[in-house]
Amino acid sequence: MEFYDELKWRGLIKDEAGEDLEKKLNEGNLTFYVGADPSADSLHIGQLPTFLMVERLRRKGHKPIVLVGGATGRVGDPRGTKEREKSDEKVVDSNFEKISKQMKKLFGEETKVVNNYDWFKNYNYIDFLRDIGKYINVTYMVNKDLVKRQMESGISYAEFSYMLIQGYDFKYIHDNFGANLQFGGSDQWGNLTTGIELIRKLNEEEVYAFSMPLTLDSAGNKIGKSEGNALWLDKNKTSSYELYQYIINWEDTMMEDYLKRYTFLPKEEIEDILDKHNKEPHLRLAQKTLAKEIITFVHDEESYNSAVKISEALFSGDIKSLTEEELKEALKGVPTIDYSNEENIVDFLVNTGILSSKREAREFVSNSSISINGEKITDLDAIVNKEKALYNKYIVVRRGKKKYYLVMFKEV
């Protein structure tokens, strides 16, 4: 299968522009760029397929440039719904530095990362209107999908101008770094074609662009930070275990799409995984494969192995096998309670607020529904004290099958 055909098979190309794009992609040796929005200090899981495209193209022999939009991030692009909040300039600059480091970690220190604020900060407004604005028709801009939709709720001149700024980015990177291909999410298609329009008019040269379909969940919602369900690729923001748990719970209906988009596995292997998965979906082979491929790529193999170990320890109740760091990672976000007494299990469960009454506590214990540090407690007279604490401070309580509490043992 040729490279272009593989991208189409994976569902990674939606719109395309430029004569002979298929041939150019198959041949390699294009210089391409993709933009990253510095409105956050990390990429998230919904953006990952777009940036995996950087690696796909790089492996084919194309040369990458990543633009982190210090200028465009100050303006904000139309959402098609409502105006964005005005960005804090210091936050945008800080996010640029963090995302730049993330890009180099993912794609190698040699990856060229540029900031469009470098060429916009001293660009005279009148000159920009004469040099660029004169060549893009307002009717052309208004007819772009996101702009057209946002016109109903109102759009500021700043966001309306966004496509001019991004269009000029393509021309600048083309003129100064030799880029002749740009790609991005399908919601950026109007901005991508504006850049092509400028280069064709001002340089009279053929350049290329393609868009990628947005990554959606099973309900058809975009996976991204604006939708409130982001998991960050920076493991200091989202741990490898959290990422593992998120992926392992992806729905079966999305497995074919996600295996194609989120992995570099060949067609034959993906088809084999899907065949085995569909025969025994309860084993979650497809989700486990995705978790391994994604976490190993964005974090590392050690982090993936640790995430699996934590997951298996929690499932089996083998809490004591976890290191202190793994324990803290496993219980990040669970209710945490300070504790300093020595009490029987019934009083402990009530006084920590894990259960609401002694009657309820006795029922849970008698029904073997309470575990302390992975051990089921069935004795109503069992004592909970510092000697029970892992690493001299942690008491992990499981109530029922899935509800966890972390009790921090404090000295009196």
C-alpha cells in the first residue's frame, strides 16, 4: 500500500488541496508544518492523532516544522459558537515554552519549533493590511464554515481576522523555511486554504494542504479540552495510570477507528487484533493494545508497565505490591481523609465518613464488602491503627467493588 493510500485507509485525510498531492506525499521530501495552540501548557489526547501525523510524515522522509502560535494564541480562532476569552500574554508565552519542550520530547530535539509571534510582533498594522489584507476577499472569509456559523452569535474583528494571520503564517514559513505543505484539523480548513490562496497570488507557486477529521467519541462529540473531557499528554498533568484507565474504557464501537488513528501498527496486525477482539470483547484486547501504543509513545515503556501494574494490583487487591509513588498515582483524585485514632473497624468507617452509621458499617463488614490495604475485613472487632498503614502513613479502604478512599494516618 502506498503512503497516501495508507493515510486514506486510516481515515486521516478529509479535505485536500494542491495538484499532485498524492504523488508528493508518496515521494517524500516535502517540508511541512502544523500549528499547535498555546492556550494550554500541554497537548491532550484528542489532539494526538494530528501530531502523530507529524511522525508519520517524518518517517516517510518529509521534513517537519511545528508552529506554536504565540501570535494567533493572543487573538483566538473562531469556534463557530461563541467568542473566546482574551488570553493572558504571559500565560501564552509560558505555554509556548512548555509545548515546545513537549514537541521535542515526542519528535526529537532536532524538531524545528517556531513561534509566529516572532514575525508578527514588529509587523506594522498598515503594512499588514496592504501586504496581506488586500489579497483576501471579505466574501471569501465570511463563507468559511466556522465564521459563517459564528456570525449568528456575533464574532469580533479579532477572531474574524484570524484566518488572515494563519494564512500569512503559511506564506512566511514557505518563504523563510521552504514549507510547501500544511495540514491541520478539519475545523481549520478555511485557514489552511487562505494560506494557499496567498502563496498562489503573491508567489505564483503551487503549495499543498490537507485536513484531518476531528477525533470524536462514540456519541460524536469532539475529544478535546474545550469539551471538558481532556486528558493531557504531559504525565505531570495526567498520569500514565489515568491515561491507561481512560483508554481501557473506550467503547468497542470506536476500536477500529482508534487503532487506525492512534497507532503505527500495520493494516494486517490491526485487522488481526480486531478479529480477536470481536470474538472475545470482554478481554479488551483492542483497548489494551491502544493503551500500550499510546502510553509508550507519549510517556515511555516504563510508565506503561507501571500503569498496568497499578491496574492489576487494584483489580486483584494486591495493594501492598505497589511502591509509594505507584500508590499515590493509583489513588490520585480519590477522597482523602486525615485520621489519627486507633479504633475498631466499625467506628473507623463511621468516624472517617466512609459510611454513615454503625448499622451500615456492620452490614458492609459482615458482607465482606470492606477491604483495608487489599485485605478483606470480616471481623467486627478488627482494629485499625498505624500498624495497618502502608509506608507508615497510608490506609487504602475499598468499599464495595470500586469505591476507594485514602486515609492518611497522622500522629496524634
